[in-house]
Amino acid sequence: MELQNTVKEALNALYHHPEDTVRMQADRWLQDFQRTIDAWQVADNLLHDSSSNQETLIFCSQTLRSKVQRDFEELPSEAFRPLRDSLNTLLKTFHKGPPKVRTQISLAVAALAVHVPAEDWGDGGIVNWLKDGMNSHPEFIPSFLEVLRVLPEEAFNYKIAARPDRRRQFEQELASTMDTALTVLSACLNINELKEQVLEAFASWLRLRHRIPAVTLASHPLVLAALSSLHSDMLLEASVNVVSELIHYTAARNSGGASSQMPLIQVIVPQVMSLKPQLRDPSKDEEDIKAIARLFADMGDAYVELIATGSDESMLIVHALLEVASHPEFDIASMTFNFWHNLQLVLVERDSYQEFGNDAAREVERNRRLQVFRSSYESLVSLVTFRVQYPQDYSDLSREDQKDFKQTRYAVADALIDAALVLGGEATLKILYMKLVEAVSCCATDWRPAEAALYCIRAISDFVSVVDAEVMPQIMSLLPKLPHQSQLLQTVCLTVGAYSKWLDAASNGSSFLPSLLDILVSGMNMCEDSAAAAALAFRNLCSDCKKELRRYIDGLFQIYERAVSGEGTFKVSDEDSLHLVEALSMVITELNSENAKKALEAICLPAVSPLQEIINQGPVVLGQKTARELTVHIDRLANIFRHVNHPEAVADAIQKLWPIFKAIFDIRAWDMRTMESLCRACKNAVRTSKQFMVVTIGAMLEEIQVLYRQHHQPCFLYLSSEVIKIFGSDPSCAGYLKILIESLFSHTTCLLTKFEEFTSRPDIADDCFLLASRCIRYCPHLLFPSPVFPSLVDCAMVGVTVQHREASNSILHFLSDIFDLSNSYHGENFISIRDNVIIPRGASMTRILVACLTGALPISRLETVSYALFSLSRAYGIKALEWTKECVSLIPSTAVTELEKAKFLQALSEAVSGANMNGLILPIEEISEVCRRNRTVQEIVQGALRPLEIKIVNVS
């Protein structure tokens, strides 16, 4: 009683106390209370207490539902019947509401049925129990109907802590009682006020996809009731839900194909088609129109392969879907977009025509179908283009509404791509070009239609032939004539960038370049958005037309220098200026070696000069600068080194720049942002220059070794990974690379000796084990004989359960790479060294991996952990199986039954014998699900395996 009063007081504080801190304390207390075993009795008592207010009833019904779902195993087996009887009484008590409470009680009953087999439930299982309850107490039918509705839904509710075998058994129990359930629902159809509830329950049972012959369903009273209710305003939503499920039911994979479902399809389609006039009925509520449109969209999606044949009947559905696509509300029109996409796939993919014999016959049928649907896709193009037009009041819209408008434009662009794939890019372009011409005529008064047409033209750029000589030249001629309104100019710039491949390939493409470059300069002058678009277009233009643009190199340098200097009228942000750096770098790549070297010096100068100036002011000034003042210039150098593909020139440049880089390394090694930027520049230089970098690489590696010991910057490890990838297998570099990895790894393993250190510095763990994996692939001869290898393995075992995703994945991949050593470069030479380290640790390592599978790591990491265990098993065979048996035996049988353990071990045994890993996936998923089914079980399993308490074996 005292606890019941405390619950009431806490609820009162939660909902009514004026202070936030008190409300938060009450909320925390109530959450903790829900996890206790006392919560069962307290929640039950308060629900039966007629004096409980609505807040108490809602909380206690949620608590009871949650306890049945997650913690049913807490109760002794004899508690089932009293619990079922109590829930039965509550169903009757709340048969008139409150609805929230009744729903929670219904979910609790359904969850109980998931846990308890039909034979233990008694009365022939829950469906017969509900049927008997309805017959005995017709006044409580609404409550029993709600349970009947949620039952099939709960079969797939993974919040219920049922074992996989029991969940499958429950699905079979429901399937075997489906006839009884539908008979009960049919009987309830006679009660008018229950009709909506009956239809919702029927829709729920259809989701089970249990096969009932189409002939039977076609004349079933529930189906006929749903179809006849489509014209009822009161029952429209419920009947649409049923008919939607019936449509999906006929198209399900296990349905036996369209021919076997035809009796039902022939009943559904005419009834849905009869709703078409209502799409344009102004008296209809928008939600009703949306429900009807959903049926047409569902029908299109489900029967797309039938529709793709192009029969007269299927074209009626297509015309109805065009009607939906023409609806002024985008939310309604866009319901059809998935259909147009799927239809496009069926029409275009040649695999769709296998049944038509030889290649010639298939091509004839494909062309016939494409011709049949040509006018439909042409109509679609005309119907969707206006939707991308900016609203008059766009600038006044909320940020959320502006975001929605952008999403609308993306969706329309996808629909236009589908049309272009069916019609061909040039045919689609002609339709859009006509809209552009029409819009340009009124551009002086309204820029929006022209912008919309150009946006659509840009959307299909990948599907327009690069040799189109009919429409594209006319579009390119139009672009310089358009007014310089900011949004229009932004789209013009993006269109230029989108058609850069056409400009390169077309016979007269180069003649447009000067005027288009002028447009891009105007875009950089206008505003930040148009400048961003112009910078991106400039990059695309230089990427695809780099050979032609060599002629304009001086002009390009002027644009670049204006943009990166930050002086003058350009509005290009520092971030967008990187597009210009990249653009000019790609043009420089096309120059001969001598000119490229000079151009490289020139492109570096605007970034190098400010850095040199800062350094010249002395170490104090360099140390006081913000990271941004340095990284804006270093990032530009990083992009230059990445995109100027002249290895020798880049190597010379980095050699000349090394004193500047060293000064920044020495003074700013504490600054993570600056170090990341500088390491990225060095990494790109290494990647581009490769062996030409050999002069500078030694000094660079010596620098990061010393600085890593002092400042522990993860990016030093990342840069080392790139060096290992390029130089790892080069014998001439073996000496200093061995010193490098031993220095980095020995220091990292001293930094990461406890699990808490992995949690506080996951970035170091991530980059350390990425580097270690690189060493296994590129220089196993340096890593495995090294004294740091055993320490690295021990370190991995300490940190593998870290919750940080990237760090955990890097460690798991490192372990997998060790187990898969025979697959790496000369890896088989080091298997004996590996085994001397792994075998003494094998039992502990296996236990940690099993702990990861069963709850120490999130379920999202399951695939990576599974592969590590699979690799371990494949590498060590029977030994690995023994290690796994040993650690699985530690898990109490109350948490995992002996049968469940045996299934898992059998699958692992088959993997050891050479079976494919795919056979291991389901058993691993199931044992993982069993061990995670609720918090209590997870704690029992982890308490038994204790991955964080395993003593690491020290092997000399």
C-alpha cells in the first residue's frame, strides 16, 4: 500500500509540480520502479482500484504491458492463470475506455499469448478464449475485438522478450486459428457500431499473409463488406486499410503468382477503379482523397508487372494513376512516384523479357512496351515540372517549409529521371526545352518558370547524349540571355556544371566556354548561394573540359586568385573555394611537366604566402593564431596535392614546403584541428607522389614519431597508415618503417591499458588498429616478428567491447585480419608467430567475442563480430570449437537453453568444417536475440562471461 501511494505521489509530481527538477526526479523514480518486481503487483492493484485517476490508470496499464512484454520470465509458472484472469477482468472493466488504457491492456494480453503456448493457455488457445469471452459476455465485445486486432501485430513485435522458436510457434498458432478469427469477425459485422473495429482487425490478420485461397477470399463476407464500405464516409479509412492489405496479399511472394490470385484481383480492381471520379470531387475531404489515392498507388505498385504488359485493362489503371499525379496537393500526387519508378525498371530492364525467347523477340516486345507507355511518361513530365517552381512567398516560408520544398524538388527530379529512362534523354529534354522557351518569353516579369524548367533540365543531365546537336546548343545559347536573379543564376550555374560532359564532347561545345565562364564569374559575384553553385560548376567544367581549358589558364588563375584572396566582390566561401582549387589543379594536370611545375608553384602561392607570413612573425604568434587561420590555407594545399596529378612536381613542392610544415608541426602539435589538416595535406602528397616522396618521407616520419609521444594526435597514426600503404612493401624503406610502427604501437598500447582509456580516447584506438590492419596487409614482415605484436593483441582484447562504433569496428577488423593472415601478402610466412601469440589467448579471445555477440556490443555490430568469430573458427578449427563450447557452457541454462546452445555450436562446427558463413548467420542472430531479450537476461549472460574481467595472458 505504501508503494502504491508513492507511485501516486510521483505521478502527481510528474504531471503537476511546477519545478522541472522535481518532475525529472519523479520521472526517473517511476522509470526505475517499472523495472522492479514489485511493479507487477502495484500496477495490477491500482488498475483494479476504482479511485485511481486517469494518469494513474495510463501509467499502470503501460507498466503492466511493459512487464508482460519484457519481464514475463520474472514470474513463477503458476502466476500465468491469475495474471490472465486479472487482465480479463481489466478488459471488461475498461471496455468503454479510456481508450489508451484499454489498448495497453489488450497489448498485455497479446504479449502474454506470445509467451504462453496454446496448450498451456487452455480453452484451445487465445483466439478460442476470445471467442468464448465474446459469446459469454457480448457487452464486452469491443475489448475482445481490440485484443483480436493487436494479436497478429504482436507476432512481429520484437519488444516482446520471446525466444525465436516460441515466436515462430506463435505465428503457426495464429495461422492455424485464422479461420476461427475470421468467423468471429464475420459474426461481428452484424453490429453496425463495431463495423469499423471489425475491418481494422481483419486488415491486421491479413498482414500475417497466411494463405487463404483467392476464390474463398473473393466471396468472403469480410472482403465484400470492406469493398462495399469504400463508398461510406464513416468507414472509408478502415475499408481502405483492408483493401490495401488485400492488394498486397495478392502480390505477396508466397501468393502463387498473379494467375492464382486472379479471382480476388478481379473483385478488387473494379471496385477501386469505381473510386476514380472521387479524386476530383471538390466536396471530398483531403484525407479521404489521400486514402483513395493510396489505393491506386498500392494497386500500381502491387500489379506493376501485369500493368507493364500494356493491356487495355492495365492502361485504365495507368490513366487513373496519372489522375492522382495531377492532383494539386504534392503529398497526394507523389504517392504515384514509386509506381512510375518500378514501371520504368520493368520496362527498361532486359531481364523482364526472358520469357520472349531469343534476343530479337525480346527487343521487339521491349520496344512495343516502351511505345505503349510513351504518352503516359510524356504526360508525367508535363504534370510534375510545375511543382518545382518557387512559391511567390518562398522567402517568407519557415525553414521547415523551405526544406520541404527542396525535398519536393528532389522527388520530382527522380520522377523525371524515370521518364528519361523510358522516353530517352533527348525526347525528355525536348519537352522541357519547350517549357523553357515558353518561360523565357515572360522572364522579365517572372523568373520562376524559367528557373523551374532549367532545374528539370539539369535533373536529367546524365541521360542526355553528349553528342546531342539539336536542343543542347539552343539551351547553351539561351543561358547568357537570362536575367541575373539570384535563384535563377544559381540554377543556371548548376546547369552549366551538369552539362560539362556535353560541353567537352559536343563538336561546338568549346565555343560556349567563354560566355559560360562569364556566367560563373557573375554567380560568384551575386550572393553566397549562387557563388557556391558557380564554384561547383567551375569544378565540373574544369574536370571534364580540362584539355580545352588549358587555353584559358591565365584567366582561370585570375578567377582563382580573386576567390581565394578574399578581396574584391566575390562571395565564394572558404569551403567553396576548395572547388576552385580542385578545378585549377585538374587543368594543371593536363599541362606538360615543365609548365605544370610552374603552375603548381603559382597555385600554391596564395596558400603558402599567408602561412610563411605567420611563421615569420615567430613561434609566439604562430601558437596564438586560431586553427581556422591556418587550416583555411593548409586545406587548399591538401586539395592541390590531391588533384594535381604530377607526382614529381608535387614531391618537389612538398620538399620546398617542408620547413613551413615542420614549423607548424613543432609549434601547433597540441592543436588537433591544425594537425588533422596538416596530416591530410601530407597524406595527399604521399598518395600522389609515391616513390618520388622518398627524400621528404624520412623527415616527416621522424617528426610524427616524436610528436606522437608528446601529444597523442590520432591523425599521426592515420598519416602513418597512408605511408604504410605506399611504402610498406618497399625493402629500401623497411628500416625506418619498422622503427615507426614499433614506436607508434608501443606508445599507443601504453596509453590504452584499461577499458576506460578506450572510452575516453576512441579516436586513438580507431586509428591505431586501422594502422595495424594496414601493416598486416602491406608489411606483415615488419609487424609479426616485432615485440609490439603481442602487446597490440592484448590491447585489442581490452578494448574490443568499447561502445564507439568506429573504434570497435577497427579492433574487430584487426582481429579478423590476424585470423585471415593466410590471405594477406606473404602472410603464410608468419602463421607460426601468430599462433604462438593467439593460441594461449584463444579461450579468452573467444569468450570476449561471444560476449560481444550476446550483448556486450550493440546489435548493429553483429555482422562484424560474427565475421571475427567465423575467421577465428576457420583459422583454429577444433581448438576454436572447444574454446567456444567452454565459454558457452558458462551461460546459465535459465538464460539460454541447452538446445539453443547446441544449435549455435552445431552451426559453428559446420563453419569449422568448411561450410559457408551464411549458414552461421541465423544461429548467431538467434542466440544473440535470446541473450538480449530483456535486460535481466542480458545482465545474467554478461555476468557469466565477464568480458571486461578477463585476465590477459602475458606471453614472453
